[in-house]
Amino acid sequence: MTNSGSAKEINVVVIGISHAGMEVSKTLASFAKTQHLELRVTMVDQRSYFYYNIAMPRALVDSKIATSISFSLNGFLDQYEQDPSNPKHRFIQAAVTSITTTSVELSNGSSVPFDYLVLSTGVSNTFPATISVPSIPEANEQLTQVHANVEKAKQVLVIGGGAVGVEAAGEVADAYPDKKVTLVHSGPHLLPDIFKPAVLSGALAKLQALGVRVVLNEKVNIPENTVFDCSVRPLDLQGASGNVYQSDLQILATGARPNAGFIQGLEGTLGTKLRDDRGYIKVRPTLQLDNDACSNIFVPGDVNNMAAGAKYAILAKQQAELVSANIKALVTASAGGKTVALKQWDGRVANSCVIPIGRTRGVGQLFGVSLGSSWFADFTSRNLKGKDYFVSFAAKGFKNSK
């Protein structure tokens, strides 16, 4: 164990506390407690809470879940303190305005220096898949209102047939069988291509069994400046086919946007683009930012430019584990004056995923093996993710938060 009194402080700043950022923060804080006392972890997020958006589809129809998926970040790292009376890890609630190769500039006017920086800012989706209000009471209020709106609506239109869209349509149709639920998707089948054909066809069959009208190969024209906030309002939307889709509540489950605007200043300083044409941050196989001047900056999770098949929470966590291992290796090697070969991401895509379609149905595949539309798929979904979308498991990690 390195003695903090004789070693230079090592500052790790983690920007964006969602699935990847949470994993890196707790792993490195634990590492600091047991092996490198000189290491300090600073978490930065514009919200005071971790929003467990995996459970958003269930929150649409379950008021208890709606108020149970925002977890406080205050005090989260206290459990990893060597001396709780003299804490060294911290959480700062602020937005990031810009970064350099050695510091982070925040919206509160402060500048936070770092030895290693982790950019885990993820992507922004349409509300309520993404919530941006700063406090838990505000988040709970918004989701409670969404639940009330869904309960009140008579015709619900879900736009987008990825996993979130399929789950949202299934939850609403299952909880409210008298509502008219329509799902419109621009692709030839529901769900991404990484899933086996039996999973794709099974999702369609099980939604239809719940009475959901599914329209494929149809792109809905989204009017400019139209706000999608799950409010109750009559709205007719036209598809590219000319068909008109009527509803009084709309759930937009498309169009993820990378949260990487803060990197623009660094691009100007270095005189090079650090993002691809879609706005995702370019990374090397080690998940370091793809520039020699930025070898101390790592980018796990959805904000990096890895393939779409890597944009799942379970893989964000695995990328965070790799980033944590590489930073630990660099810290240890630096203390001993050595060099080290870093681990590399193997390019894997998601091969295990369970997608609930209501409380009792579901599809999925485990380790690449399709569960299709079998009874076992329903059983697995009902007893795993479909139970509560793993909310109770997620809550255990925040039992010491304030």
C-alpha cells in the first residue's frame, strides 16, 4: 500500500455518472482505499442523482417505480474512504463547459485538475429516457406526472422499435389493455440486428398478442420544434407513406445524441477533430481518447465511437471495468517507475439481453443463444428483468448515499 503522506496525489476526475461513470468511480475509489491512498476520485455530474433509466418503461405504468429510480450521488463514495473524518473523494454537481489535457472547467466557475480523466457522459435521448432536472424531487415529480399522463391517455403512439420502444409499448399495452397502442418503426423488423431472427419475430408476435398495432418500414415525420414530453395532447403525425397516426400521448424512442459538446475547445487547442461525423468521441482499443496528447483521457460507454452493438448498459459497465484496470495499471506502474501494456477492448457486441414485453412476456438471448418466443423466454423475462427491471439490485449500490 502506498502511503499518502509520502506520495504525490493522483487525481482522477470522472465526468458523467451513469452506468460507466458509476463503475469507474467506485472501482478506483476502492482501489485507493486498499492500495493507493494517494489516489483521489472526483465525480462530476449536472444532476445530484444517478438516473436508472433502464427501468423507465416500467415507470410509465408503475408509480412506485417512477419514484424509485433516481439515486443520490451525495455521499456515494463515503464507503470507500480510508478515513471518513477526512474524506478525499468528492462529488461536484455542475456541468462541464470545457476540458484541457490537465483540467476540467465547470459551470460553477471552478477548474478541477486531473492526472486521469474519464469521459462517461453518454448520450441524451428524448424524455423520459433522459431526465435533466437537477434534483431527485424534481425527477420524481416529472416521472409521476408521466405515469399519470399515460394512465389518462387513450391512444399512445410509440415511435421507434428498438429495445426501449418495444419495452415501452409492451408495458403500456399490458398494464392498460383498453388503450390503443401503436408502435411505428422505420426498420424492416423490431430490435437491432445483433439479435437472432427468432428474437426479432418473437418481439413482434408478443406485442401483437397484447393488442399493439406494429407498423414497420415507416418513418414518422417529426415536426420541427415539437416537444415530446409525454404530455396528453391530441397530435396527428404523418409517416413517409402518407399514413397519419393519431394519438393523444407520444413516446419518442429514437435519436440518441452524444453528450460531447464540451470537447470542442480541446479540438481547437489541438487543431484536430476528436469526434467522428456523428459527434461520438473517437477512441483507441485501450479506450483512450484517440490522440497522442490525450493518453490520460479515457472514454467508456455510449459517448465513444464504438459500434452500435456496444451501446448497452452491460457493455458500458464492461468498458468501465477495462478503463479502471488500465488506470490502475498506469498508477501502479508510475509508482514503480515502470511502463505497462494496457488492456484493449475486443470489439464485442451485446450477445445477452432480456427484453420484457409487459410483466409476464418477453424475448431475449443469453450468450448468443436465442430464447425466441418460447415459454422459456417468458419465464426468463418474468423472473429476471421483467420482475422490476433490476431496480432492487440497483438500489443496493446506493444504500450509503445521503
